[in-house]
Amino acid sequence: MTPSDSDPRAAACAGFWQAVSAQTDSLRTLSGHELVQALNALLQPFFPRLAAEVAGDPPAFKLVLTAHGSMDDFDDVMTLVQSSPALPQIEVEAFRQRADDSFAIRMDGFELSSADILVKHEPYDGLVALEIGFAKPIPMDMQDHARHMSLIMLDHILGEYDTAVKVGPVDYVDASDNEDFDGLSLDGFAAVFDACWRNELGHTGVFPVGEHAWSGLSATRQAQDGSEIEVVVMRNDSATALLGRADLGHRLSAAMPVESGEELEEARVYEDRLTALLQTHEQGCCTHVVLEEGVRTVNFHVADAAAAITHAQSLQDDMALPVTLDLAFDPTWNSYRVWLG
């Protein structure tokens, strides 16, 4: 079986890096603009939705792989970078990183500096919601253009990953007509944003130790026939510390029918064993358990998706209870955050 038969993305990663490795010497002789063009020509046949950018000057340079902020393609970026071989004088990095200094951009004859953009923030469903205004008057015919530019600049200030994964709703206000708008300059916003993420939202990134804290929740949803279905959730409150960690972006779900006390006990034993396996070396954390229409679904966020699936399957050998596994790329922890309100 070839790599493309078993894993098309692995084959695409291998194909790209083989192409880069084969042309490393010639790539180092190119100018910055020519180098970017050449790298993208190598990348497009394998990952047409991604792009290559370059920091530094050849022969030693940094190859930055970006999805232009499209979270649907983040998994490809991360997988491609993780599969990178050692390339002499070439550093490989995932996503555009944060800008270190104040800056300005000019598009279609209109210029904005980072100091021209004012930002106000508040916690929202586990993310950071933003209100954006401008410190200088914006002509009416440039309003939409300025807003588009502000999002590009926000991406530069917070970095591509944090902007896509950690920022919630973004609204715009007319700061000149709103005396109560006390937004901060975008120049110094990254530190404020990080403090909100860590201190106000509790997303410290530190793996919880000892007994985890849990909350019981219930809700109803409407079935197709109009009847109401009860949903019972056990939420791991301690897991919120890990929300947004780039290395825990995959959600593994294991669903089991629990129509009797014996089945419920077997499901719980399975959950405990899988939790213990995944928590070893901080490879995963149980986030929440959902009971709906006689099916108990336990959810984890994991670092190594393939290893997590292997662990989950290995525990089924001596089980009578059927287990349905599902794996999804969920860097915003959407299935967990829905229960934070």
C-alpha cells in the first residue's frame, strides 16, 4: 500500500518536502520575491489552499506556511510543518507570527497605521469579543475598506492562529460619535488580549493536575417530530485551562449506548481507562460527557489524533458494548464552549 492509499495528506506532505529538498541549493540563490514565487509553485500542486511566505534573506531564511487565516485549513498547515525534514539554513514555521513593532499598511491609496485602530474587548463564550473603532476620521466611501484593513492588521498584531482561534465576534463602532468608546490602541493590544485570555477566561494553558472539577448541566432540543429531547451534560470545568492550545486541536468522541445499569457501568469503565491513557504525558484531556437518547458520548481534546484513536480502539477488545469513534479538528473547542454559557 502506498502512502497516498493510506493517507493522501501524508503523501502530499512528503511530495512537497521532497520537491523542496531537491531544489534547496537553487532556492537559496533566489531573491526574496523570486524565492516566494518558487516556493508557492512547489506548494500549490499539493496544497492549493495554503501559501508560502519568507522571512529573512537567502541563503538562510524562514519558510512560513500560512492558510491566510482560514481555520478550515489550519490542520493542513500544522501537519505539513510537523512533517518537515531538517533543511540546512531553512527554518520552517506554521502561521504568520505577531508583529514586533508598530506598523502601517497602504491599500488602494488609503493608509492606516496600527495606532489609528482602537480596540475594546470582553469575554464571550470562552473567546474574546472585540469592538473596533478608528482614531481618525474615515471617509464614508472608505469605511468597508478600512474595516478590511483593520482585520489584516489585527492578524499581524495577534498572529494568524490566535486571531482565528481565540477571537470571537467583531463589531465596529464609530469612535468619533461615541464618547463612551474607550478602546485601546492596536499597538499595545496583544498584551491586553493575552491577559484577558489567561486571567479573565482562565485559559492558562497549564494541564490540570489532581481531581478535576465537574459541573452537571441539562438542556432540551427539538426533535424532527416537534417533541423535546433532554440532553444531560457533565462538563469538565478544569479543562477550560487548555482551551486554545494549538497542540490539543483535535476532538475525539466515543459514543456508547447505555440502556441499562450494566451498560452504563461498562461505559464508565471505558471512559476512565481511556482518560488515564490520554492524560499520560498530557496527550489529551476529557472535556465533557453528553447523554442523549440513551447514548453516552465522552469527548476528549487530544494532541496526537492517530495515537488517540489507537488507544480508543485498543480498549474495545474485551468490551461487549459497541463504541462509535469520531475524530474532528476543532481548535476553538466549539463542542465544549457551547456548554460554557
